Amino acid sequence: MSTGVIATKKRRTLRQSRRLTAYAFLLPNALGFLALTLIPILVAFGLSFLNWDFANPAEFIGVKNFARLL
């Protein structure tokens, strides 16, 4: 005769359930912030190191754009 272990389901506590609900509500906002704010800022920062007029290939010029501003 073998003795078996009865698997017990672990139930979520109220705290875990509320935390999961909060993350579900915050996720769309975080994705929107990422897509509409953070990514364009990072792309603009990256493009600031290039000399690119849309007709010719981009050329990396480093901080020359910033030196030209000063």
C-alpha cells in the first residue's frame, strides 16, 4: 500500500488579490507612458548624436551638434 500526499491548493490571500488587481490597472498606464513618452525621449537623445537630413544616410558625429550650439 502506498501513501499518497494530497495536493492542497494554495489560495490567494486578500492582500495578494488586491496587489494583483492594482498591477492589472497600472499596466496599461505604464505601457502608455513607455510608448508615448519614454521611447520618443530616448530616440531623440540618440538622434542628437547624428548628422541626418533624411535624404542621406545618418552619420555619427558625437557631440559636435552640442558644440555647435555653444
